[in-house]
Amino acid sequence: MIWILLALQTTLPDIELDARATVRRVEIRESRGVSLTVRAQPDSGSTVDVQAPERRGQRVLRNVEVRVRAEARLAAPNANTASRETRQ
């Protein structure tokens, strides 16, 4: 039983964000790219999944629903290979 709990612990994210937004009206004035980034330091496999409707050239969208699911996994502290500052 304990080994099952340990196995589940390794697959769960350290930090999880699950957000859903419903908007009545969205007006697009400029066509620029949109991105969402999740970072963890030291990183051990962070992911982002965004579900949103495609624009298809429209300037106004109505009843838009967006769902964002982000997960961050932290690596073990000793897994960080970055150089450390030393005092002299």
C-alpha cells in the first residue's frame, strides 16, 4: 500500500493551476500572438495546456470560454547543475 502512495506522489505536480474563464464579449484590436509560460527552478517537466476557441479572422467573439491548466514540477535541489557562487 505504501509503495502505491509513493508512486502517486512522484506523478503529481508540485504546483497546479486550473482556471476557467467565461467572457461575454471579446474585441480584438491588434493581431498579436498570445502565450503562457510556466517555469520552475530547477525544472523537472512543467506543462501548460490552453483550450480556447480559434479566432478565424473575427474581430469580435461572443460567449468565449477559455480553460488553462498549468503544472510545475520541481527537480530535486541537488539536480541543479548551475554553478554556485563561492566566497573568497
